[in-house]
Amino acid sequence: MWADIELAVITGLDSRLQDGVRVTDELPDRLETRLPLVWVQAAGGADDRVTDTATVDVHVFAATRAATWDLTELVRTAMHALAATHVPGQKAVIDDVTTDQRPALVPYGNPALRRSVATYTVATRERAAP
């Protein structure tokens, strides 16, 4: 059974980021009032019947450019720390995480927030029964 990759990444990031950072797979209304926020979105991938290799876009939202970059670097470190971990609540392990597109600032069209976007490949497989 394949892991819910968005849930796996959200769970992993949520446990590694500081309190007050919301990690989600859906953007809330009035986003600018709910900062800082990390939005995780599965964007494709493939499998070889053993390993599921998912492409995941991670958007970081904060009120200022500096705050966005600070949180972005924390998220990038946390993403790489997910490698070789078990996904709580799922029968899956994350074997590896690689950066496909390094974080970059991307306009969002709202002057009350700034956004960065990075793309990662997350390789997971089913965890063997104990």
C-alpha cells in the first residue's frame, strides 16, 4: 500500500518545525492572517512496484522576505531529515528526499505575504511487517 505522501510530509515537517508554523495540504481563507504557513502539494511521480517516487512542491508563506527565507531554510533542512524515517500512522518508510528545484521566491499577488516554492522527490516504500 502506497503512503499518502502529502500526509507523510506534513506529519514529518510538523514534528520538526517550531510551534506556530502551520503545515497543511490546503490553503486557508485569508491566508495573510494565518502566517507562517507551509503548504505541501503532491505534484506527480512514479513507482517501480517497490518504491514510490513522489514529486512534492512545498510552498512557504510568511509576512516578510526575511521571514520567508528563514522558514524556507528550516523547511529544507526538515525535508532532508525525513530520509530514513518511518511514517507514523502509515505502513511506510521514507527512504530518501532530494531537492529537485531549490527554493525560490515566487510572487503570490498579495502584498501582505511572501512565498517561496521548492520541489522535492520523496522516495517511499511499504514497511515490512515486524
